[in-house]
Amino acid sequence: FGDASSSAGFAKYLLNMDFTKGQERQADEEGLRRLQAAHVNNQGFKSFFERMGKHEGSSVFLSDHPSNQERIEMVEKFKNENTQPIMTQEEWGVLNNYCGEK
């Protein structure tokens, strides 16, 4: 936020945060609710935030998003039941090749 010693810069950062942490948490929960209703496995959500957690800095306090750990724990509230694949193996292979994942 510019000059770290500037309280005005810090205040500007806080005032310009687009969404509150509570709103971001609500959005995550709604996304997980929709995955559950569509019978889509939510472990990709969890896995993503586990990977992100390895790079999480100490700025969680200043973040307008829930912590990666909080998001990982949130998945537990939305159990997978009767999940269905959303892609065929062929489609998944195309996506993996496109994204460069081997």
C-alpha cells in the first residue's frame, strides 16, 4: 500500500477493499453449496487452498479473504454425496494438456 509507514496509505487500502472478509466467506460457502447441490466433488476447492496455504504470508490479518486454512475447514461442512464427474477422461486430458500439467 505504498509507503509502509504511511497511516494514510494504510487507511486508503482498508477503505478501498472491495468486499469484506464476511462477504468473501459467504461467497465461498455459496460456491460450495452449489457444488454440493450439483453433486460435484468439492475436493478440488480444498486441494487448491492446501497448495495456496504453502505460500500464505503473514498478511492474512490485512486480507479481505478468509485464510486458506479457514477455507480448507469450510469444505468439511459440505459433504460430498453421490458426486458425478463433470468431464470425461478425454476432456480432462485435453484440459491438462492445455494447462501444461503432466
